[in-house]
Amino acid sequence: MKHTEIKHYSCYINGEWLDDTTRDVINVENPVDNEVFATVTACTKKDVQHALETSEKAQKSWALTPANTRAQYIIEIANKLKLERKHFAKLLVMEQGKTYPEALGEVDDTITYMTYAAESARRIQGAIFPADAANKRLSIHKVPYGVTVGLCAFNYPLALIGRKVGPALATGNTMIIKPHELTPITASEFCRLVDESSIPKGVINMVSTKSAEAASLLVESPITKLISLTGSTRAGRAMYRATAENITGLILELGGKAPFIVCNDADIDKAVDAAVISRYANCGQVCICNEMVFVDDKIADEFTEKVVKRTQQIKVGDPFDAAVNMGPNVSKFGLERVNDLVKQNVAQGAELLLGGGRPEGAFFEKGNWYAPTILGNVKGDHATISQELFAPVMPIVRVSGFEEAVALANDREEGLSAYLYSNDYRIHQRAIDTMEVGTIFINQQIIGNIQGYHSGHKTSGNAGEDGIYGIDHYLQKRTIYLNYE
């Protein structure tokens, strides 16, 4: 795929586009062929400081803006995004590699995130309690943090903006968006919609940078009052260290290693379909993806045979091709890491049942391609089990039953999500009571509802996103004792 023109995108601070003549740029590659097709401004430390200061200034008046007025601004931007749905979907395909239908779905999700947040703005609730004496009032108000920072991962570069910006703005905060350096284009284009809207300047700023010093300032500055990060557990630990001095608020959605448990009473065909969909969606780059299958030994042979046949139906190729089900991985480094893990696992005794490398054909000679892969005879201490894959690789572990599967899952440090296929309601209840994760999909493939709640337990994060609980994380409580004698 040849790119005859390299387009440039800029950063957006205080209602203005940065002058790019004196700044470095970030090269953005198309994961299909690794060719640079765009550049984005690389902000300096001075630029980041400007973003922080203007965001702080804007927040003072934004917090005093009526909630329904804030909601109208958010809806205005969401409506503009809706009008350019196909344009943004094409950008997502080019910078991230997901298929065009998946990209259209991401745009729709972004609109949903923002619309839900806007609808929630006028539903923020405090509380009034009886005071202990006459002529007194006791009330608890919910108030914004101030300047917030949204650190977005590369797997959903647009949806994560909507997921963070919507709640932040609806609750009276301002936000500085920092996209991942692999996928910064849609963030810049999103800010074009912001610029075309009537929202006050400084309420939404966007910076991208190659400078560790500039990035550190964004999270270490005392101006920053709350950070929402979607990223790895390693990044979450680094965030705790970086924000310790200022005791900055944190919303962390971190790494996961979701087990897909198949009990011997499960509907095998439904479990197979769900396992495949939940593993290979977005080339396996979803934090709540099926990362490892724990299947009851009594049905393991049948399940494995069927899951291999079902996975063979996945067509890998040009993500703009309507017949294609899976595109490339966004990260060259991530792909090399996973390929090494697969090789290690085979050396440990695992059986390569499908895939295990770059697909065949001239089209796949360049780019970040990896064939849908399945490993059998995998043990609990093998390489593909010990680490998060975030790639189209499905390791299958045989277990004696539900109890062993849960024990293996709970023994991990992560606790983001899990899948369970069983027709026994007693097992459903035991899973709800005992599985140490934030989300359980019971007889259900990967899904997410905006009114739900997306959160991790253990090292998979704190706080969370979506629904009424996600909105609440962008608010602090202020208690008022009033004497009106």
C-alpha cells in the first residue's frame, strides 16, 4: 500500500493549533505495510506547560457553567463526529489496523460514550442528611477535580477519547488528551471537531510528544488533579510513582489475562464461537479479550477440534476488504514479543495447532501481520499463560473442572475479566462469589454496555469507567455544615 502523500496533523492547545515549523514530528506508520503515511507534532515541555496552564484557567469558568449547558457542548461535538463517521473510521483503519467494520463500530462507541456522559450531566446527585441540632443543615455536594489528563492506549485511539473526555467534561473538569505515540492521528482530528464547535477554548487540549521530560510534566505537575490511564500494569505502577508527590487522583484500567472457562456441561458450539470472537476481535488487542482457554478434560478434544476449524474461517488481509475478519497488529514490538512467547511455549512442550507466524503470501511480507494461532497441550506455567498476549494467540489448557480453572485464574496478579460457559446455575453463582475479576461474561461473548461498569481488580487497576460509577470517579465530595440561626 503506497502512500503518495504524507499528511501532517497538529496538536491543539487553548483553541489554537501549534505552529509546526519549529517543532519535531512523530512519524505514524500504517501497520499494514509499516509505511509512514502521516506525521503529528511532537510537543515540547514548554507546550505541555502551556496546555496545563490554559486548561487550569478554562476549568474555573467551566465548572461554574450549568450542567445542561456543558452537556450541550458535548452533544455538539458528538453530532459532528456522527456526520464524519466514515472519515474517522478510515483513519482508524490506517493508523491502528482494525477492520473497517470494527472501525465504524469504534466511532459509534465514541459517540455513545459522549452522549451518555452528556445525558448524565444533569443527573449528578449529592446528599442531604439530618443534622444533629436545630437550625443546622448537613449536605454533601459533588464537585469536579479540576484539570484532568486522559492517557489513551493504541487499541482504541478514538473510543478511549470519548470514554474519558465525555465524563470529564460533563462533571465540570477540563481534560488534556494525550494519545499513544503509535496512534495520535484520530486525536488530532477529534480536536478539529472541537475547534469547529462552540465549546470554550482550553476545555479540551491535546498534546503528543516524543519527549519523556514533557510526558512526565503532564502527570507530575501539581496542576494535574486527576489522571485517567488505559494501559499496561507496568504503566500503572509507573503512574503511582509519578503522582505520589502530589497525591494526584488516578483512574487506572490496566492489563488483563482473561480466562475463558468451558465446563463439561457447556454448549460446546456456542462456547467455540464465543471463544473465537472474544480472542481475535481487533487482532486480539482488547484488554478483556479471551487470553487463555481452560477447558474441562472431558470435552477438551471436541472443543479443541471445533475451535481450530472455526478459527480457520477467519480471513486475514486488507482491513478495508469487506470479506476480511482480522487486520494487522498495531505494534511491531508487541508482535515480536508474542512471537517469541509462542516459540518459547512450543519449546516447553506445547503443540502448535494453527498459525504461529506471519501469514503466507506477498501481501503479508511487510507490516505487522500474525496468523490466528492456537496452542494445545499448554500448561499453567507456560510462556503464553504467564504473560498477557494482546495478540491473536489462543493457548488451550486442559483442567479437571471448574474448581481447578478458578484456582488457576485467581492465582494470578491480574483481575480484569473472565469468561464462563456452563449451563449449571450453581456454577454461575460460585463464579460470581469466587472469581477475583472486575467483569465476568457468563455464557456470553465479549461485549460492553455503556450503562455497565468496566473495572479491574488486583493489579488490573483501580476505579473504573462507564455507567454511573464511571461518571462518579470524576467527582470529589464536599461536605457542608450550615448554621442558619
